[in-house]
Amino acid sequence: MDSDSCDRYSIIRHYMSASVRRRTIATGLTLEQAQAHCADPETSSITACKSAARQRTKRLGQWFDGYQKN
């Protein structure tokens, strides 16, 4: 088994404002799952259309979800 297939990733929400701390959204994901999450337009304040995302942007400023290897 390839060691890369056992790697796990976390989704981290990053905020543009330095006063807002980044937040872990999910953990234990495969690379494919993490990439699929981040490819969704709802995972960035610039492309998100849903009400919850728009409200988050109003409250906290611009943001985006990224992934990192655990």
C-alpha cells in the first residue's frame, strides 16, 4: 500500500482579518475528500451564495477553506 493513501487531511477555515482566528472545519479526510470540499463554491466568501456563508462574511470578513496534511 502506498504511504500517500494513508495520509489524512484537515480542512481549515482561514479569515483575511488578522483579528479572527482560523478554525478547523473537519479532520481525518483523504486527499480526495479534502480537495472535493475545497472545490465547492460554498467554501469561499467570494463564491459562496448561501445565506449562512453571506452572514459569516458580514460578521467576520472574507474567508476561505483550505486543507493541510495532518
